[in-house]
Amino acid sequence: MSLVPTEIRYAVRRWAARPGLAITIVVTLGLGIGTATAIFSVVDGVLLRPLPWREPDRLVSAYVVREAWRTDPALSFNWNSGFVSWPNFRDLQKLNVFDSVAAWRRTRLVAVWETGDVAQALNVTSNFLATLGAAPYLGRMFTTAEDDTASDSILISYEAWQRRFGGDERIIGRQTRLDDAPRTIVGVLSPRFQYEGEPPEFLLPFGSLTVGERSENNNAYRVVARLAQGATVEQAASGVAAILNGGQGRNQRTSRLATIPDDQLGPVRAPLYMLFGASVLLLLIACANVAGLLLGETGTRRHEVAVRRALGAERWRLVRQMLTETALLGGAGALVGVLAARWVTPILVTLAPSRMPRIDTVAVDARVLLFAVIVGGVMTMLCGAWPSVAGSSFPPIDALRSGRGLARFRSRSQRMIVSCQVALTVVLLAGAALLGETVVRLTSQPLGFDERGLLAVGVVPRQRALLTDMPRRTQAHNELLARIREMPGVESAATTASPPFGTSYGSNGIEVSGRPGESLSAQRHIVSEGFFNTMGMRMVRGREFDVADAARQILNPALPGTESSDSLGVAIVSRELERRYFGGNATGQRIRFNRMWLDVIGVAPDAKSLQYTDEAAPAFYVYSKQMPYIAVTQFVVRSSGDPVLLVAALRQVVTREDSQFAVTYVDTMRTMMARTVANERYRATLSSAFGGAALLLAAVGLFGLLTRTVNERRGEIGVRMAVGAKPGDVVRLVMREGGLLVGGGLIVGVPAALASAQLIRAQLYGVGPSDPHVFILVSTVLGIVASAAMLLPAIRASRIDPISTLRAE
């Protein structure tokens, strides 16, 4: 006696006899389940799993908010996330609404002396890990004395311990060198330690801070605090406001307190849930497609069902048999979906923006597998319930006499399913079109410079002496610039403190001649001669910097006795600064920067600074050789050929044996630009994939329905042709029937797409959620694909031989 139930053995035999249909259903289910499972793995890893800290909902970050900066193009990037000063941090530590308050800041990249490369480091207070509710994997954290006293202690990340030191268990107490200074390793961080942004390789104590860095005017510190038991965010925000709020006019400050989950995951929450919602819609389309195929099968087995019922089979037994057959394919589809998810998930991780939090933890694990099993079970019920009930609902005598009643019911049901598929497809296609156009609109913004053939290079000193010896450091930079300019394939090169699409830029309050006492804000860029030529920025008027301008050095305003009302230097201003602050030709005018007056010698075109969405901002450029006390550590290089071919050579020139610098990055400008729209491109790419898959499934569903309809109406079509209908008339008949289904789907789908587009309004740029051209494009694409799906059944119908058909009837 077989241990396999009769229903399962019969289901296996039935699908083995119809392998084409079975494979189609399994693949369709696998597509839907696999897509939803892969997206769920990302949502689960990034959003749903708790942060790796003790009670993360009690962790908060405090920020300074300057509302007046919100609409200032030069300052808006930092209007609601300002850092705090060291005295403010000390005052926050005294609030009784917090159990503990820690400070940290992302220091510059440090040079690792043993390897000559660079690594990310954080300066943190001694209670940083304790505040988070974490502990070192090995060794100890810094002591409270190291918050105020210089120390050579460092902690290293688990990954750096494995990669740089081979996982040596005796690492504690070992010496290493950063920036040519000895450091003692006192601890190893836990695996995958990542608080915010890119994970640091090193933690450094705060004890080396200078008096200037601890002043109330140096707002350079990030704050993380743990709420006391029973304290609320609102209570804590009131205490924080009493410390951070203040100032007047444009410098008036308020404060913002955000929980760490909201602070770190908030920006990606809505986009990821949007993508998950799109995957669910695709899942429903796949479910509808399978339900339509199974409904079509009910017509082929009406005699089987009639005979079974005539022999005494109860209706529930027939429903159970059909559900078993569906469940068998559903299980196979879930297995295919899991395999697809295991293949697709690493691709989603690779395509994801590098700054997406916790993306490296995403994996297809037990939670994700459970989700796939649940989705497979739900899809099986949704796909199989309707066809199973419909296929067993007619009395035996009706089915044996004629299948017309069942055929009419099945036909109506299939038509409704196809129209629903079309409607859901419209929703997905509209979302994909809106997000795709957002990327196009973003990346088609005028840049103000020529990005073709352009590279950016960042360096840091390998020798500690260069950190404080500014004349020597400046000379070393000039020598490196000269070597870069002599490289084969280099057309021109220049230095800059902040290349376009980099990580930041300086901003300053300035005064302009003719508007005494008025403080105005502007972006500050420190560049060398040749910068504008290298960037492909053609001067609007005036001239560029020249080496002769180096003779007019601007003294360090931090030194006493250096303030002067005389012009000591030159500057170039942007067209927006000229328009906004001078109202006309700025050349020959003056601006005051760092208490020094500068002659304006030229006007440069407006250029994007950090991202495509930047508005034209007032900006001014200062000649780097006039300010040797400010380090300029980045280069822009124009290649005479493919810039990618220069990347390796540039690294070799910067890090050659006698070099005093280590490379922080070498990127083409187009790579840097692409990085700023990585989030938008990620959403658009996945949405387009969902929309394309939905369009394919809808086309397959429409094709299948019309093919079955033509087969069932062969007699009718034969009669029509026998009494004079032409092949073209038959083609129009079939196309009209398909067109009605598509039209019905559009009638429902367009309003649904308009409503759903409102949910992604915040993710759009340059296009509105209800722009007519988007929906015209979607309808056109859908119409073309649907027409292609309808054409083959229509042509087959037009080739029916009326004599053969009538003879068969």
C-alpha cells in the first residue's frame, strides 16, 4: 500500500501529462514568490531587524537646527543636522533625562603606515560603546582620563583585525602606526560594528583635542545619548532645547532630538516599503495569471468532473483534489522562488547604494525562508480556491449535456482576471515611469562644468610632521601637482579643497563692497591656478588665477595683527553671487572674507557642488597659493583619453616610494556623480524590472485567454467566414475583444496609478505624480505590447478553414 495519498499521486500523474502548463505555472509562481522574497530579505535586513544595540529605541541623537539656513543655497545642506560644541556636550551630560551622553566625530582619513593605504577613523568619548549598550570583542574601551589627556590608545574593528593582523589573539598591546605616530591597540570592536555611514576601522580617544577644538565656536561633535528609564523623547527634547537653543537673526538656533532608529533608517524606510509594495503587486499579478490558467483548465475536465460526481464523488472531495493539484505546483513554485531569491538577493545588495544602512547584513535566512513558505501557501489558496470551486459547481447532467454554462462562467472570470492584471500593471508601469523620469531629469541638469575625461584624487599626509608644518605640506602638494601634470595622458590638473560631487564644501559669511556691515553667506572654494581650465568652466568675464597672484599672500587671520582693510588678495565669484550681491558686474569690486578684503578678478559660471539637485548658489574661489596655511588635499585631473585608464597610474604616482602622501580615493567625475543619484537609480531600476515583469505576465495572460477563446469559438468563426466574413474582419473581431479587456484594465488602472503615485511624491524630481505625459506613455507602451499579444491569436483565427470547421461541427 502506497504511503503517498491518492490525491497527490493523481495530481502528479495529471501534471506529468501536461508538462507545458505545469512548467508555466511553476515559473510564474516562482517569479512572483522569488521577487517578493528577495525584496523582503532587504526590507527585513535593513528595517525590520532591531539595531544591534541594547534597547535601541532609547538611543537618541541631538542636532542644532538653523531655520534661516533652510532656504540659503550655500547653507541648506546642513540646516537641520548641525553639530554641537564641546561645552554644549558637557552641559548635555548633566541632564538627568539621560543615563549617559557620548560624543563622536568622523575624523579625517588616517594613513596606515605599515601598508601605505588609508582608513576611516572615529574620535569617540570613553562612554561611547557603553552608551550604545555594546562592548569590545577583545580588550577594553578608553578610560575617562583619555577623554581629556593625550593618549596613544586605539580600538580596531573586527574586520581590520582579521584583514590587517590575521586575527591574532595576542593583538592587545601590540603597536601600530597611524599618520607616522605610534599607537597601542587596546581593544577590538565586535563583528560588523557600524554606527553610522561607512564602518570605521579605528576608534581614537578625544584626549588629543586642542583648546580651539574644545571652544564654544567649534561645532564639530555628534551626540548620542541613552534615555533614562521612564524618560520620554519629549522630556529630553525640552532639556536639550534649553542648552542648544539661542542666537539671533540668521544664526538663531533651535534643536532637534531624533531616536537612532528614525535617524539612521528614516531616509530609506519609505523607499524600501515602496519597493516591497511593488513586489506585492507583481505577486498579485502572478497569482491572477495562474488563477486564469487554472480556470481555463476547468473546461478541459468538465466530463471528468461530471463522471466523478455521477459516480458519487462529493463536491468537497473534488475541491480538495483540485486544491491538492494546485498545492503541488505551489510548493514547486515556492522552491523555485527561494532559489531565485538566493540568486537575486546578492544582486540587490550589489546594486544598492553603498550608504544604505545595514545592507551588508542582508541574507536569505530562516526568517526569509519562512516568509517564502507563507507566501507560497497564501498564493496556493488564492490561485486554487476560485478555479476549484468553479470547476466543481455544476451538476453532472449540465456538464454532460453541454459545457456552455461553465464556459460562459469561466470566460467571464478569465476576462475579469485579465483586466485586473492590466490594471495592476498600469500601477507598476506608472511608478516605474515616474521614478525613471526622475533619474533622467536629475542627471540632465546643467552642471556648469565638463565632466567628460575628468577625475578627482584625494590624499592625506603619511608623515605626522606634515600635519602641522603647513609650509612644508604646501610645498609637498605643489610638487605632487607638478608630477601629476607631467604624467602621460594628463591634459591638465589643479588642486581644490572641495571638488564637485564630493563630500562637502566650505561656507563662509562674507561682506561685499557697497553693502557695509551686511553679513552674507556663500560657498567657499580654495583652488589652484588652472582649476577652471581643468574643470572645463569657461569664465563669464574677467580672468583666472595666475601664478603671479601668489605674491599677494593672505596672512593667517587666526594670528594677531593680520586684519587689514587693504586688499591683500584676489578672488573669483560665481555668476549667482554676482547677480545676488552685486546686481551687476562684480569684476573690480571687493568681497571681505576672514577679515580680509579680496579684489574680484573674474566671474565663473554657476556649478553644482554636492548633487544634481543643488540650486545655483553664491560661491567664491580663493587662490590656494595665497593661503598656504590652509591644506588643500584634493586634485582634479583632466585626461586626454579615457579617464579610467589613468586611475592606476595616478595611484602609483601619489604612493610611490618617496611619496609623502597616501591616496584616499581616485574616482572619475562620472562615478562621483552617479554615486549621488544611487538611491534614485536603485528605485528606478527595481521598479522598471517589476513593471517589465508585470507587463510580460499581463501579455501572457491576455495571449492565453484569446488563444483559448479562439479555440472555443472555432465553430462560430467558421460560420462567420462561411457567410462572407473576410480574414481582416476576424482579426478585428479578436483584436476588439482583447482591446475591450485592455481598455477595462486602463479604466481601473489609471485612477489607481494616480492615487498610488501620490505615495511616492516625495521621491520624485522634475515630474509630478499626475503629469499626463507619463500616463500617455504608459498607456501607449501597454497598448503596443497588448496588441502584439493579441495579434497571433487573431491571425490564427483568420486562418481557420470554414469547410473543415463546419464538417467537424
